[in-house]
Amino acid sequence: MLFVIAIVIAVVAVAGAGVAFAAGAISKNAKAQNQVAPGVATNAPENWFGSHDPEAKLHRRVRDAAHGLRLTAKNDPNMVETVASVDREAVNLDDQIVAASHLPEDLKPEALAGLEEAVSQFEEITAGLITRTSGLGNDNVKAELDDLAERLDLVAEARAELDEQDGQATI
């Protein structure tokens, strides 16, 4: 009888360890899929992975746009710097979205509206790069990178304006 109890306890312990391992693997996978740039931890909450909140949707749009460019440009050595620039901007934009999500409810809609515009610009940049990556040659890579830098500067300017408005709102 004692032997049977010991076996039952062992089976339950092994099953519990298996469930804990699986839950950990699922959580780790969800965190990785929630990142906007590979290997860069996001400050976005895990529940944004499937949330319908406006800020969660903006986060996923940034993540998906950056991911789409990485998929398209993964074998193109001319795109390494461009993808790195886009990933940096994606992380910066995502941090702004997370910050806006912590604003008081009366200030959040205005901040998210400004971020909506920045996310749309970011998506336009990545979509343009995706459609042009197959046609990029050594002759026009510099022009494409200059165009990207100019557009990313516009996104940064919009983000700076939001920061300024947030600073004025808290005074």
C-alpha cells in the first residue's frame, strides 16, 4: 500500500513539473513574440498579446511592421543597417506607447491619437521598404537609407511633440 502511495505521489510530482515546464515555455514564447525587435525586451504587458485595448493594438502594429521588414530583408546584406534603424525606432515607439498607457484616463486618448499617427508613419516606412527591398541595388541603397532616415526623423519629431504636450499637461 505504501508503495502505491509513493508511486502516485511520484506521478503527481512529475505531472506537476511537466505542467510548470510547459507554462514556463509558453510564457517565454509569448514574451518573445511580444517583442518589437528580436532580443530586446519590451515593456509592453504580456496581456497585450491578445488585448483589444487601443495601446495594445498600436503595440502589435509596430511589432508586425518591423517583423515584416525583417522577414523580407533577412538575406539582403544591404538592408542590415536599415533593419537595425527600423528596429531601434520600433523599440522607441513601443516605449512611447507603453508610457502613454500609464497616463491618466483623461489624457490617454490624446496621447494615443498622436501615437496612432506615428505608428501609421512607421507602417508606411516599413511597407515602402518591403516593396522596394527586392529592387534595391548597391547604387540606390544610400538613397533609400537617406529616405528612411528622413522619415524616421519625422516620427521622432512627432514623438517629441507628444512629450512636450505631456509635460505641459502635468504642469
